[in-house]
Amino acid sequence: MNEQSLKNALEGLPVPEVIYFEETDSTNERALNLAGTAEEFTLLVADRQTAGRGRMGRRWVTTPDSSLAFTLILHPTSTEQQFMGFFSFLGGLAVCLAIEEACDAKPQVKWPNDVLLGGRKTAGILAESQFQGDMLASTALGIGINLQKGAVPPPEEVMFPATCVSDHCPGLANREHFLASILRHLIVWRPKVMERAFLDTYQSRLAFVGEKVLLAQPPGEDIQGIMMGVDMLGHLVLELEDGEVKAFPVGDVKLRLG
Ligand code: BTN
């Protein structure tokens, strides 16, 4: 991948600027630095990140040649700002749809926005926003994908078992075309994030529905329950052990064994 091959693959898409790094600290960090002046859908892509970041302060490793790491700069409208949680769902859904387009694998989303293949994590999304006063000005929608085996972190380094797209989707197109496909799905679904159809499409790919899960809650408490789905606010709905049905706005889902 290089800047030219990327630009060729993205031709025709409404991406005003593509910034390619062979190496950078974090495309989200670069995007947030640029967001004040950059146009909507400016895209930053890195072959390697030295300080890639994940949700909840975690690290995200991006291995050259075998990963896909990129960030889109968005300037959500004031209406969209009421649905900001759905922007990271949008990233996860777009990755699922691009995988489904490439092969007959059945990707799932692990609430809120990890993408699983065969029950293992293959992609993660980190949406970070920048404010002017108390108004949201821009969002950096960062997506990291393990494409080839070399991108899969060793088991001792991850909280959840990991895999790569090529293990489930041998016919996968090259990185640039896969990225273009994800962007196309993002662009199609972005205006619909406020519609019921968006949540239904997301929810139909939701992992662990009906199963017993543990929801890790910051600062470290686990809640156990049966996963019911996602409500209209995008919160995770669990049936707790005492029968109460409760929605949770944040957390990290794990399968509860036994
Ligand atoms: C997670 O699963 O915790 C989210 C991982 C998000 C990683 C991507 S890679 C591109 C962008 N730049 C970053 O530093 N993080 C996101």
C-alpha cells in the first residue's frame, strides 16, 4: 500500500483528502490535531502505529503489511450529535458489511463496536470527539482491523481472543479495496444512523444475544446477566440474575462460562 494505490482504490468516493503514513503514533491522534481545519471525510491511514490506542485506555498494535488502521474525520451535525454513540456502531457495522461483501463469512458485532469472526475479535473501533466549549466540533472515527495472521496479537496480550479476516475470508481483496468497501458502507449508512433500520441492521449482527455474559464496568466491577440486545439509545440490555432487566451505557462484554 502507498499513497497512490490508496488514492486509486478510493477514486469516486467523497474523500476530499487522503493522508498516508508509513508510520505514525496514532491516526486518531493525528486526526484530532487536524480536525479543526480538515474537511469532513478526510481520511488518515497508517501502515504502522507506534502508539495506536484502543477503548478504555488500551493499546492497539498495528503491524505493517498485515493490518488496516485508519481514521475518518467527521463533523457531526447538531441532530447527529444526539446519536453520537451510534457513530462507533456505524464503524463496526461497515466493517461487517465489507466482510460480508468479500466472502460468505458471518461477522458479528460485540457490543458496542468490536467485530468478531468465529467468535474472536478481528476489528476494533475508537471514536474520539473534540469540543469547542461545550459544542462537539469533530469526531475522529478510528478503525483497526487484523487482516492477516501477522496482525493478530499473542493471546497473553489481549483481553478477548483475537483472529484475522483472512482466516475466515480467504478471497479478501487487497487492503486498499477492502478499505474502500468499508468506506462505501459507512457513507451509505451514515445518514441513517438515526433511523430504526440502522439499529435493526446492527442488532441482527449482535453477538451473544440470549447468552450469559459478564459486563465489565469501569472501574472494574463485573455484572452478570443474559444479553437481551440493545435499546433505542444503544445501551446494552441485560436480564440480571434477580430477573430485573437493566440497560447499561458503557462496558466491556465477555462470555460467562458455566
Ligand atoms: C479497540 O478495540 O479498543 C479500539 C481499537 C481502535 C484502533 C484504531 S486503529 C486506527 C485508529 N488509531 C488509533 O490509535 N486507534 C484507532
